[in-house]
Amino acid sequence: MRVALDQAREALAGGDVPVGAVVVGPRGDLIATGHNDREATGDPTGHAEIVAIRRAATALGEWRLARCTLVVTLEPCTMCAGALVQSRLDRVVYGARDEKAGAAGSLWDVVRDRRLNHRPEVVAGVLAEDCGRLLTDFFRAGR
């Protein structure tokens, strides 16, 4: 999670909402990193999770990220939760809950919906205070 927090700070430096993500392999090896880059790229899908998932798939040469874990500083939204399911990640670990748009247990629970063909394990609240503070400070400052 600390590497994901470093990624969130990179997003902040670029004027984006400070969210960072990493994809970790089955032995704990860092496969890919990502951070929000919507402002920098003008891409509405430029969420940290999507960026990290794309980079991981490229690094592995495979769209299936089975046995991998996504670590992200903020609970994934519905778009990112869908990407988690579609990429077959085994686990998602997140820091701060997102009561307004979270789709891994807060507002919705897309990733554990039994109607879907794949349901990753969810680990919530890792370094939640640190992750949440970064976001709170960003929004208090008025973006």
C-alpha cells in the first residue's frame, strides 16, 4: 500500500485526484503501478486501477491477471470494479472507503456479486487513515 500511496502522490503532483494503485504477482513481486491521470491525458478512463491493470497485462503479455492482487488507495468505482472482474484478478486490497462511489462494499458490491463469473477477494481498510487523509487534504484545498 505504501507504493500505491507514492503513486497517489504522483497523481497529486500532476493535478489529478490522488489515487494510486499497484498490481502484485503471486509471490509478492511488483508487476505494475498506476495513478489517476485523467487531467494529464484527458482520458475519462484514466483511473489508477485501469492504468495499473493495463500495464500489468502488457507486462505479463496476458489479459488474465489470475493469482495477482490489485492494491489501491481508494475503493474502486463501478468502472474499475468491472475491470477487476474482467481481468480475473484474485484479490483487491484497498485503503479508504468511498461512500459516494465505492463498488467493493460501500455503495455497491460489484466485485462480489454472485451473478458474475468471477469474484475477487476483497481486503478493505489497509492504511485507510493515510489514504483518506491524502484525499481529504486534496479536496479541502479545492483541487
